[in-house]
Amino acid sequence: MEKNLAAIGKKKGGLTLPALLAPDAKTAEKIIEFFTAQIRNKNTRKAYAKAVGNFAA
């Protein structure tokens, strides 16, 4: 149940978001923005993204 971001206009290095996190393009953009802009520490960003991905899978 993953949506490819290319299908909704957002592709970041082959990144895909689970359908739960990307019901539409605007939501997908906000999710990507959150994980790339609002969390300063790179390692924390990766850990959060992994945890959310595991939760949504």
C-alpha cells in the first residue's frame, strides 16, 4: 500500500511514502517538509523517519 511520490508529483531520490502518510499531494509534501526541515539533527530525522515508516507499514 505504498504510493510512489512521483505519482503525486514529489520524488526525492526514489523515496516512497505509505498511503497512510500520503493520502494526497499536500499531505505528502507536509510529511516530507517535516522530516527534512523541522528536525535539525540528521540522526534524529533518520530515526524518526524509520519509526514512522515502521508504524505505517
